[in-house]
Amino acid sequence: MGAPENLTVANLTSSSFDLEWAIPQSQVGCDYVIYVDSRYWFGIGSYGATTVYDGGRTRHSVTNVTSCTACNVSVSFRAGVNSQMDVSTIVYTLPEGSKVFDNTTVRDETSSAVIVAWSTLQNDECIGAYHVCWGRSTAAEECRNSTERSSFLITGLRSSTQYQVTVSALLRDGAVFDNFTVLASTKSGAAALRHGSLVSIATVTMCLLSLSI
């Protein structure tokens, strides 16, 4: 006797998805149950409304789930009163609507670094990473993936330079769902250089005076 095989997810939305799996020949006609985060369970088999396709595949629709969240899914065959054989996966529902980002800002600028910050309109559990690209023109010069959920520190920048920064929200499968672009300007490094030059000149002068004395 075997567990369900080749569990796949189809028709994924922000609040629903379809589960489809293959039925081993030894389990044809057996009852099975579906668990979703232990909050939902469906008595299936000859008692529920599912669609059985040719080739021994079965599909069931899961609805009324939370957007942009991780659903722990388990499909089980009942092999006896106290035993089950199951197959499990994690399904990430899509964000609701078409936008993820809100309140995007640039802060803590220095002569060589800036911080790009953002908040999200909703839970972002379905976002696998944030892809950050920056450059001195519309063409990106560098890109990084970040798992930081609300900000990203960019370093190694030129002073007194404007950069275009684009942050993209990547779904768990790597697809871009939403993005935003901001302009960030580093501060001038001239004042610091002038100050350093003056300190150097003063130090040399004091040394020369000491030697002459």
C-alpha cells in the first residue's frame, strides 16, 4: 500500500488553490483526507465532491485561505483505523491585489552609503526575497538578493552621486510580483577631505616648529 504520489498545485490565487495527485493502484477506491494547517480537513473518497481524472489522478479545490501565507498541506490515505500514509508540501498563496510595497523611503545617507526602506501592505510570508538593484543611470550596475523584510543597506557608493535604486519582491518561485524605484543621493565627501587636509597641514607645521626649536 502506498501514499498519494506526484502531489502538485494548480490555479493558485490569493485565497485558493487546487491540489492534484496520483492514486497508486493499490489505493484506488480508498478513502483519503486533506489537512491544511490543521485548521481544515476534508473527508474525501466516496463521500466528498472531488473530480477524478483519467489515469488515476484526483483534484481537490482548497478555498478561503489567507493571502500571502504558507499553508502546510497533507494528503493522506486511510490505511486502517489508526494509520495513515500521506504526502506533504507547503503552498504559498499569492498576495492580495497587485501591490506589496508601501511607504518607500531613502534614509541615513552618507558619502558612500544609503539605506532604502519600505513597508508592506500585507503579510509578506509568500515573498521569498527582495531583489535590490542600483546604478548611476537607468541601467543597474549591481544587484543583490536580500531576506531583510523592510530595508537594505547599499555601500561602496561614490560621493555626491545620484543613484537609481529598484527593489523587487520575489515570490517563492523567483517570479517578480511587484517593484518600486527611488532616487538616492550620496553626500559630498569634500568637507571631510578638506578637514583631513587641514589636520595634516597643521600636524606637519607643528613637527617643523618642534624641529626648529
